[in-house]
Amino acid sequence: MHGGNGIEVLKHIKKDKNPPLVMMLTNYPYPQYRKKCKDAGADFFFDKSTEFDKITEVLKKLTQ
């Protein structure tokens, strides 16, 4: 991301009065990165290479 990173964007949008649900998708699924994202407000955190199918499941549940 030009001028920042996903965690900085996450922190910024979670400051809104009515923040959106945030789903982090990454190729860096390290436990410490997962924790950092969750601590910053991520509602979901998925490893793109092994958990991509879970995204559809979550979206279906959220739209029901």
C-alpha cells in the first residue's frame, strides 16, 4: 500500500463512529501478525493460501 500498510488502514477505519466489519487477508499468517491485526480491530483474519474458502462461508453467514 502506498504510504502505509493494512494495519494502519485498519486502525484508521476502526476509529469511525460506526466502523465496518474488517476481514484481513494475508500471505503472512504468523501468530504475532494475527494478534496484531486482531488487537487493531480486525473482525476476521485469514491466510490467503490455506483459508481462502472460509471467506465465502463468513460472507454467507453475514448476509443471512
